[in-house]
Amino acid sequence: MRIALVTDAWTPQRNGVVRVLATLVGSLGDLGHVVRVIEPSAFTTIACPSYPEIPLALLPRRRVARMLDDFAPEAVHIATEGPLGWAARAWCLEHRLPFTTAYHTKFPEYISTRTGVPVSWPYALMRRFHGPAAAVLCPSPSVHRELRQKGFANATPWSHGVDTQVFCPGPKDFLDLPRPVFIYVGRVAVEKNLPAFLSLDLPGSKVVVGDGPARAGLMKRFPKAHFRIVNGDEELGRAFRAADVFVFPSRTDTFGLVMLEALASGVPVAAFPVTGPLDVIGGAPVGVLDEDLRAAALRALTIPPADCRRHAQRFSWSRVTAEFLSHLRPFTRRAQAG
């Protein structure tokens, strides 16, 4: 099948959405599907406000239309709600073609946190964007339930997976720091709620691996914490497995792929009992979910690494890819021409 995947988030950005989409594209290719990724590097871009490392395509509608016309897809998936997503949505509606979308990020909560506008306003915009889609793929059961409650009648569950070859147990020599090592890996931004982790009174060392707009400020505010940036999957895998506990302080993530990557590395998780951790950990004895994040982190130290690894191996990419394909709405070339 010829699949057009339209996304405003793509490499070299480093985040869970990009990792999911890049892995998905590779898996689809292995199955013989032809995937055309329409992403920001093919367009004139401007920096996203408050996220300068994220490029946004400038007035992309005509070029997106040409690219889709030239590719002649048999299915269209729109992964993000940015300028490219809106442009692809317009093309599909103009040609009366079905398409699917995804809800990877809680933009309404992020926008409300950053601007102070009522969260209902951006949710109204999200309902407008996703309303015509044949299905809105949700990365977790919790997000699916939340969107259904907020009027997204077309919300559909879609599981996520983890690369258990990149993320696996091994030597803990990447970090030469006093133990136990409590680590966070991911974007360093306000919505990740990192002060909730960095302000904890914990033994050993606290480590933050990643970059983002809040990094410089957090380094000044928490000088005793250790901040690292890694290059490539090999270093990333070594950073994960070097930890004793993965602390995930976010309250707004839709899933939290990094928790699966930690578990696959044999590292237990400490988090708040909210959307994301509840879906990845749930009641499994591979992490501790508690409103007292310090207590959760200390209790997680007793969890056997082998249990974490076995839990992560349940989230296979073959299942993720099969579910994605089942949710697509293929159309014929004849329908497109009409």
C-alpha cells in the first residue's frame, strides 16, 4: 500500500513522537508498504514559539497538495496538528478522501499552562481538527477514554511499542556517580514537571538526560543534579541501563514511551498515578505509582530488573504496526481522481 504520513515532528527532533513515527515507518517498509513522509525539512520553516528547536512549516498548503498529488497515496495518516497536518487535512477534505489522525500530545494542557487560556479553548480547536478523521489513534486506553469524554467520538485505541534490542539490560558503567542513580530521560521542558523530581530528597544521584528550553534554568536552580546529553541510540541505551530507578514526573504525557524504554533496560519506574504511567505500569510490579514521588522512587529500588524487562517485552512493534494498518482507511485511485 502507498501510505502518506504527514507529520510536523520528525528527525532531527528528539522526542517520543518522532521515535514512534520513525520506528513505524521502518516497520511498514519491512512489510513491503511504500511510505512517503511529508515533514518540515522540505519546507521553509519558522521556529515554534517557546520551542525554537521545533521547526514549523510556513504556508505549506500548496506544496503539501502537490506532494500528495505526485505521490498518489492509497491511504493518508496525519500524525500531528501543526501546519503540515492542517494542510494535509485540507487536501483530503477537498478531494473527499478518508484519512486518520493521531493524538500524540496533550497540546490543550500545554497551551493552557504556557499562556493561561482556558483549556477548553484549545480542546475546541483539537475537536475541529480531528472531527473529520475516520479515526483518531490514541496511544493509551486512558487517553482514549479522556478524548471520548471530551467529545471525540472517533477516538480509537492504538498501542505503542519499544525496541528491545536498543533498550536492554547491561553494564551500568555509563554514569560514574554515587548510587543509587535516579534518572529522567527526555525533553527538558516545563510540561515535564522536572522540579517535582529534582527537588526530591533522595540518596545517591539525580540525573537528567536530554535537552530542551528549560534545561539552562533547571541547571542553575538545581546545581547538585547532573545533566547529560547523549548522541545516538547506543549512548541513549547505555544511559537508561546505567540507572537504578527511572523517575517520570510528568502529569500530562499521553503515554510516556521513555518508561517502556527504561523497563526494557531493566530499570523500574517511579511516577505519579496519572495518564501514561497508569497505562504503561498499571498494576504490574515493575514500578511504583504514588502521589508521594519520593516514596515511589525509594520503593522502586527493590523491584527486580528481570521483571521490568519481561513487562516491556509485551509491547511488540509487530503488534503496533498491525494495529496501525487496521485503522487506516484505504481509498482507490479512482476515488482520488473523482
